[in-house]
Amino acid sequence: MAYAATNPPKCLIAGVGGGPALWVYTSADARATVEGASYFSNAATIGMKLGDIVIVVYTTGYATTVHAVSAASNGAATINAAVLA
């Protein structure tokens, strides 16, 4: 499936002092699809920016993954799995 702007990520915590915001996104799409280039086509409109953290909850299998916005261009954003160290 493709991203639908009618089901955007929800901002849980806005970035403070230039820090990253925390988002949650619920989707039936596969992880590889959600991590596709420019998947979040309206990122600029909703306020998502480079470095933000996105928690993705998959409704198929009910898995959850943590990601970071790794690219933002032309109003869209790409996420990649976050490294938690």
C-alpha cells in the first residue's frame, strides 16, 4: 500500500530548542514500504523534520519499530531504523 495523507503520523512531543520531535505512526504497510524513499509525502506540511524520531506500530502482526527521519526533501521525509546505543 502507499502512504495516505489521511492517516498522518501524530506528533506526541514537539522538539524543544531545536531537538527532535517524537512521532507515532500506525500502518498496515510492511516495514520496507514505510522505510521507502519519501514515504511521508506531506512531512513538511505536518512539521516532520530531519532527525525527528518516529515510532511505527504495524497493525499486521502488531510489531513496533523505532526510526529516525534520515532525509527530508521536496516536502517529503524518509525514515530509517534508529540505532539505540
